[in-house]
Amino acid sequence: MPPLEKISPEIVRADFNDLLAVVHYTRAAHELGLWASERLLVERHLPDRAARILEAGCGAGRVTLGLWALGYRRLTAFDFADELLDQARSLAAERGADTGPEAITFLHADATRLGECQLIVDTTQGAAAGGATIVGQEVRGEAARGTSGLFDGALFMFNGLMQIPGRENRRCALRGLHRACRPGAPLLFTTHDRDHSPAERAMWRLEALRWTRGGQDPRLVEYGDRYFEDEAGRTFMHLPDRAEILADLAATGWQHEFDAMRREVCEESPAVLDFSDECRFWVARAG
């Protein structure tokens, strides 16, 4: 039997484009919307509805359309999964967020490649100029310019950053988001946490032994990775500890400001708890 293939960005993209994943995330976008904790933290750290916000890993548009419903009107969102992005655009059209100067700009882009080139987006059309695939946004009335320092804040919600295989790839995404944001802009994102409960700590002690003995799942890239199948289809996820994220932020130009488990932020509805396991919220500022 040939060796199992290591988890790669191409495998993760295919999993997100799979019908099970598309149905799962589209249903959440239509029916669940913003979590109470997400809304609380976005409104606390990005209170200005005119803020230029960049959302990485927007999926089917659950957070994007939730922000638009709250009155945020300068939204640029991207994902690397074509099928999910089509669902986000469809939901925006259904809710009247796809036309005019306040339209949401949706782009097909890879979070790990934001620093490779520059792009101007025509905000009067809400679409990428020339069908380009790397994110940028023109500020009306200013001279054309690339991605650097355009955004007042960035989001990478529902553990999207942790679904990038490889620590250096995740750092590339953080560097790209940092480059896209003005100094002092906040970045909000979530992760799971290997240390958040006694049961998690015990499970990861056993996993550490497997890695020491070479008995881990051969598809995994590094300690902390998981690859599993559930109602959403096949899912790759990296579960860090807190020290790992603090080091990654420091290495990519972000200054840690806040972190807490979701249960410490606010109480969530049963629907949210059914949709998502416990996670840790992070807020950092572009240095």
C-alpha cells in the first residue's frame, strides 16, 4: 500500500469544496449568523461602521453578511474555496448586499499568498479589477495603491487560520494580513486550545507519546494537527497551545492585546454551541 499523502493546502481546499462542507457552512450562513461573542468583540474593537474591514476565510458568508446586517458597509471578504465563495455571493445577492457603492467585495484568494502582489479593487463595482485573485481595496478619492495599510481591521473567524496546514504557512497568512492593515488595526481570530480542559490535556499527552514513537497519523504535518470526519465532511485543524500563538503573533508583527475562551466572553445560544466546540478568541494589533 502506498504511503498516505500529507495534508496539503490542495487537500484542505478540496475538503471545503466538497458538497457536505458546502451544505454545512451554507446552512450556518443562512440560519445561524454571527455568534453573540463575535458580535460583542467586533463591536468592541471595531466600533466604527465605516471601518474598512478585511475578512479572511469568509466561507459561505456567515460572518460577512452578519457584519453587513449590523451596518458595516466597507467589507472585503475572501476565501480560497470556490464553492463556498459562490454561496457567499449568492447570500449577498439574496440580502441586497451585492450592488451599489456599499456592496460587499468578495474575492477568491489564498490567505498564505497575500504578500505576493498588489491589486486595486474598484469599490464602485464591488468586484476585483481584471479578475485578479489577491486582495486589495482602493479608498475612494485617493490615488490608486496596493494592499499595504488599506484596512482598519481584519478578521479570521471560526478557526480559519488553524485550518492552514503548516506553521510557516500560518505565519505567512499573519504577515499578509499585517501588511494589508494600517498600524494599530486590530486582528480578531479564533483557535482551539490544547490546554483548555483536563480532558484535552490528557488526550494531547497521549498524542505526544505517539509522535515520540512515530505512531501518529502519517497524514499529519506537525504535532497539534488533527484530521477527522464529521457532519461537515473531512476537516483539517491545527490545535495550538497559547504559547504557540503568542510566538506566532510576535514573529509576524502583531502585538497581543486580548485572549479568552469563548465561554469567558459571553454565553452563547444552544444553536451556536451545537455548531461549534469551545474556542479561544484572540485580538492583536498591527505594530
